[in-house]
Amino acid sequence: MSGPLSSLKVLDFSTLLPGPFASLLLADMGADVLRIESPTRMDLVRVLPPHADGVSASHAYLNRNKRCMALDLKKPEAVELVKRLVLDYDIVLEQFRPGVMDKLGVGYEALKAINPKLIYVSITGYGQTGPYKDRAGHDLNYLAVAGLASYTGRRDTGPLPLGIQAADIAGGSLHGVMGLLAAVIQRQVTGEGQQVDISMTDCAFSLHAMAGAGYLACGVEPQMENQALNGGSFYDYYRTRDGRWFSVGSLEPQFMQQLCAAIGRPELAARGLNQQPEVQQALKREIQLEFELRDFAEWREVFAALDACVEPLLPLSEAVQHPQIRARELVVEVPREGKTPQRQIACPIKFSAGLPAPRHVGAPVGAHSVEVLQGLGYSSEQIDALKAAKVIG
């Protein structure tokens, strides 16, 4: 089984999370992804804890199914190798600040001159243009600049760091894959490649969706706990007697009626449609009081039998055992050379034709350098010379 993206060949120059998560999706769906990694400047994900058998679990996951070639791009011979590779690997994914790849001699214009069909995806914090294009940043900064953090949190305690890197993944990774595939489709029509400029801040800004539409069209400024879906209504989390939590999303009347009947307060259902802030806050207090009367296990049994949009908040250790997660086969065993397979999160996209089985976890630095060079026709003597000159690792 080859996978729906088996026709794509991608050179991946990215590190950390946004680019590698994007190329993981591509590799899982069958693309031939070749990581180009520095032999002298380590990708920090390689040392990120926790470790399994001395290897970062995050690295082993994010770089699953990819080959790895170590090239020192500061050496002219390495640049020439990249130029040879893009004749075949006609998609590039990179995550350096604007201008860095140009200085190294492998920017879009330089590689496009060799292969006009090249698709060149650049994922950065702020994009290729604008006053912030050269500014450093991380996920938290992009969410702050994009305005998303301004109404994520509690009024009395302020904004909070999310449990996932939303700007990195939802902004950079997923939009990067969408842009890349859209460019591939256009190339099939026109025969021409192009550069795809992905700004994690831009893409995070687009995630405002409903709140952004409300502000731009109506001038309604979203704030913490002032909207139906950010804590401004009964749509929220509620603590049980033993200190665990339930999510309550019973927005529609039929679900609200089931919720209120289940907690023994059917008269509260009518308040669900009242959007007055003071009514909603009072309703939340009433619901919280009822949840505090029973333990988590008791409430779980009550709501398991109802279709009320009420679900338990699960730690990851319980989520991986949830029957829905298990039924969807979201945990997979990935081969490791000379070791027992490693459990990882599976590709979440389902195809009726299926996907190829995972081939291997993230590879060591330069694990496939010789293999790639042999595929390009290099002799053993030439490869030894490149090793001696520290062009490859």
C-alpha cells in the first residue's frame, strides 16, 4: 500500500514542531520525506524529554516515516547536493527566518531556477513580509499578537498557556500542509510551482472565526468570559465532589433539558436560552453546586446513558483507553530497529483505501545520507570524500 500522497517527494529543512508535524502528516500519507538536518547544530527536539531507550519520544514521533540526511549547508558542496536533489524532490519545506535560506544559497529563487516546478513552503512566525518578519517568537507570542489570548482565560486570573501549541500546529503545520497541497493541485493544471508563505501569526489570526466576524462586522470586542463559548455562559467545565471535572456543552434546548433533568434541576433548562450575563453566571453557579454533590464516577455513569453533550474531562492516560479512541485506532505500534515497537499517536486521517503501515520512528542524524548519495549515483570514493570534508554527517 503506497498511500494517497505517494507521488510527492519532499525535502524537509524544518526543526522543532511546526514543520516536522506538517511533514509527519505528509509522510504518514505516503509522501517520500527526506529531512535535511545539520550535522553540527542539533534539532532541540532530539533532546526534549521524556526519552525512551535514550531517544526523545517527541523526536521519534514527529519524524516517523522520514529519512534523514545530514548536510552542512555552509559548505558549497552541500548546496550543490541540494540543487541536485530538487531536480527530483520538487517540494521544499523550510522553517528558517526570512532570508536565511537565501544566504545559504538554497532560497526559493535559486532553487526555482533549477526546477521551475518547485513548490517551496516557508513556515515562519510572522511571514515573509511586514515589520515583524525578522522578529523571534514562540507559540505563546503568536497567540498574543493575533489577539486569541485576549479572550482565552478567566477574568479573575487572566490568560493561560494552552496545553497544546495552537499557533504552531493549527497555524503553521496544518495551514502549511493545506497550502502545499493546494500548490500541488495548481501545478498539475499550470505546470508551474510557487512559494507558499505561511505565517503562524496570520493563520492563528484566522482562527478567530466567529469572534473575529463579530468584531469586524459589528464592533463586538471579545473578552474573557463574555462569550457563549469562552466561559460567558453555562458552556463550561464543572468540578465534581472528588475534584475531577466534566465538560458541559448542552447548548441546544433538547440537550439542556437532559442535563438539567440529570442533575435534578429541570427548572433550570429555561435559563439556558437567556443570554443575559448575570443570568448565565447564576446558572453556572447552580450547575456547579449540583456537580459538587457527587463524585466523578457517579456522574460518569449518569451521563454515559444520555446524549446531552456532557462528557468527562480525561487525563491523557484515560483518553488513550477511551472506547472511541480505541475504536478509531488512534494509537499505533511503530517499528524500531533492533528494539520492540514504540506506541505513538496514529495518523488521524482515515481513507477507505487505507494507509501504509508506519515504517519506522524518527531516524538518527544522517542515518540515510549514504543511501541518498548512492541513489544520486555517487561512488564510494566520492561519498568518503564528502565525509572527510564534513559536508555530510
